[in-house]
Amino acid sequence: MRLNRLIRTDAVSDIMLLELRDGISSLADHNVLGELDEIRQLRRDIGFNKLIVDLAKAPFFGSSLLELIRVLWTDLSANNGRLVLCNLSTVGREVLEISKFDQVWPLVNSRQEAVNLLGSNSNTTAWPTALQELMAKYDSGAALLREAVEDLSPIQLRIPAKPGVWSVLNIVCHIADFELVYADRMKRVVAEDRPTLFGGDPDVFASKLAYAQRDLEEELGVIRTVRSQVSRFLKTLPATEFERAGVHSVDGSLSLMRLLERISGHIPHHIQFIEQKKSTLLKVGDAH
């Protein structure tokens, strides 16, 4: 967190945060505009397009702070940016409502409300419903997988349902490995012009990559982290970007939408087999 003379500048994800320094109850007589150029330059350098001004420490404020907010809002508006004010005192809110600034800047009660309102992923609201639902399916996958395996013991995770058939741990390792493969594919489709996408043989991965020695929590962590990271950048894209494509070495042209469909269905597909294996293991346990 940067500490200026009167205003702290910080960030919440891709949102710039301005907060008044402790002990300042009124800025009417302070040269707050002296910090404006520094804040504007910092916003431009980092590329922030969303701004929260937290007024919790300014129960009363004067024209200098309002002018600072107005100039920053003008900068943001020129780049389709957004600004929200939060934690206003009763008097502060009344001042802004009387002067009609509440019709220009949203006023919310807490910083979290401001973050939620701006969101890191505002592009999703303009997506078609089918794409929003597909993204929600992708986002939910890691939690569904954890729920499917959490009641299995370490030995149960490693027992194949029958000879030659993958154990539950093997399935989870396979999912983790191909999360990384699909993350790379989707990133390159977005970043490059029709990149070549190479296939991978799941059985070769399983035979060469020490699945039996790998750790369940580590694999689940990889899946959760990769999906969280990929989801974050996908949600910044306009829907038209999902038409971009790469060329798979076996399957030919694959759009970003198709890649997302495939990986979103990957965990639900394998959970069916995990549930079957769990049923078999329970029957074996009952027989003993």
C-alpha cells in the first residue's frame, strides 16, 4: 500500500482503491489536489479502469476532494471506466445527494459492496446466457471434484475398481494434468493467431508421470488454482473472443468456446466413474 500525504492508494484485484489517511476529518482546507497528478499517473501506469473512493475517514469533506474525484472520474469516463464511492457518513451522503452527484457516482455502504458492484469480471454481464452458464459450469468443477473424493481414505484412493482400471487418485491426477494442457491451449488461442495445439495421450501421461506417488491435496490444489486463474482472464474477454481458434494436431480447428466446453465437461464426466468406483469399494468393504 502506498502512503501519500493525505491519501492512501491500494488495489483490490483490478480495482484501484483510494482511502483517506487516519486523522483527517475534513479536507476543505487541505491541499488534496496536490496529490491528484500523482494518483492520475499511477492509475495510467498500472492501467486501472475501475476506482473505489473510500470516504470512511471523511465524515465532512469540501470542494477539494470533490474536485479530485471529479477529475479522476473524467479520466475514467474517457476510457469507459467506472467509479464508486463507499462508506459515506450521513452528512456526506446528503451533500452528494443534494448536489445530484449520486446520479453520477454510485454510493454504497461498504468497500465490499463497491468491489461487488464493480466486479473484476464485468464483461460476463454482456455475454450470451449459454456462455455465462458454461463459465459457471467451469467455475464449479473443482468444488464438485473435491466433494466426490473427500470421503475416501488414502488406501481407497489408490485401489483400482478392478485390475487394469485407474484408481480414483489416478483419475484426479489425470484431471490435474489436462487442466494444465487446456489452460495452455486456451491462453494461446487468446494470445496467438491460430496456434497449433498438440494432443496428449492420457495413458502415456499416467504411465510416465508417477500417478501412484502423487498427493491428492496437491492435485486438487492445482485444479482449483488453474481454474481460478483461467476463469479470471476469460471473464475479461468480450463474447466475440470465444470465436478465436487454434488448430489441433488431431481434431483440426478448435474455437475457444469449444475448448471451454470440453474442459468444463471433463470433471463431471470423470465424477461418474469416481462414483462407480466408490460404490464398488463400499461393497467390498461391506463384504469384509
